[in-house]
Amino acid sequence: MSEELYTLIIDRVQTLGDPRSVGSKRDSELLFGEQFAVERIEGRMAYGRNTYDDYQGYVPIDALRHETVQATHRISAPATFWFDKPTMKSAILGRLSMGSIICVRGPAEAGYVPIWPSGYILDNAIHANDINFTNPVDVAMMLVGTPYQWGGRSSYGIDCSGLTQLAYRMCGKYLPRDSDNQVEGGQQLDMGLIERGDLLFAAGHVVLMIDHDTVLHSNATRHGSVAVEPIREASQRYDFHTLKKWMP
């Protein structure tokens, strides 16, 4: 099946299962600047996949532009506003999450850089593509308090595997979208060998290890958000079974 590449031009959009069904569930989320390979268009919805993690679903065709650009930067702050003009007093076009893909179109002006397809963002809210954080825990700590959202992978709302995927992505490391795929990769470890940033898995759940006693995760069962929690408390709700190392 042939595909055509589009780029998301709004701040974020949920990817859905079959939009023709009542209450179609959220599957995942596209972030600003991510590419979406469209397989077919059905009315006002496009079916395809996120080219970063191959996650499939439907998105509104109006949220996409049939164009691709060379990414130069990523949003490195938890979130930043997207302005119409290079001033904080101008109209706000959106709110861009950490991990959003940016093409800077020119030099900074009064602390703002022009971006594709239009508008400006603060130049201190972005990192060049070749600059990475060193540990995923440092990234995830910036998102503490972000609401838990099934299918979310942004600072608007994020689920457990969306958090680990984003945290590792900002460190230059690819993780699959879902926890059941994340647990299949990496290096399996003995529980006595925990290091900061390792991933600990339960059925349908994944947490980041801060140290032997503390985890960091997005959870709906207690906090309803990204939170730091003693592992002994989390273990009362989750039957952890596998420890994996994804970072060298």
C-alpha cells in the first residue's frame, strides 16, 4: 500500500481507532512537527502511521499539511507557547509540548526564533537535534504533575509508556510506543543491579527507576499524574516482574 507523507501543523492531535464507531478510543497522540504517513483518506479523516514509532490510527486531515521539512530542533522545555509574532503579547497559536519537532527558519529576534510553518517560539525552549539529555529520569522529572492520559505522549497528558518513550527520546534513544513492546527490548537485569533510568515492568505498566527504592511513573491508579513514589508502595498495586536497561 502506497503512503504519502504529511506533517502535523497544530500543537498536538489524538490518533483514534475507527472514527466511525461511537466513542472511538484514543490510541496515541501526534506531536507538532511529527510526520504522518497517510495510507488513505476517508472523508475528513486520514488513516496512517506516525513515522517515528509506526503507531497507526486516524487523525483529522485538516491537522496535517502535505509537506515535509527538515527538522532542526526539538522542544526541550516541558512546554512553550507558539506565538504569532516575536513578542509575548502577540496572539498564541498553540502550546507546544516537549518532544515537538521544530524547523527553525531564521535567526533569533528578541529571544524568539521563527519556525515552520509560521510563528515564533522562545529560543531557550529548544535544543538542536544533536543535543540530548543524559538520563531519562532528568527528563521525566520535568514532567512531574502532568496529568495521566490514556494514549497521551505530551505535557498535555501522558500515559506510562508515553512518558518512558518521551524521556528516552530526549536522550537520543528510541523506545517503542507501548509497554508490552518496550519490555521485549533492552538488556534484562537482576533486581540488585538497578541504576538510575532503568525500566521496571508490570503487566500493562512501566516505571522509571530513580534508585533502588524509588520509581517515577505516570499512573492512573493513585496519583492520576506523573509522580515519584516509593517502590514498596507502587508494588502494592503493580506486580513488577522484569527490569530492563535501555541506556548504555
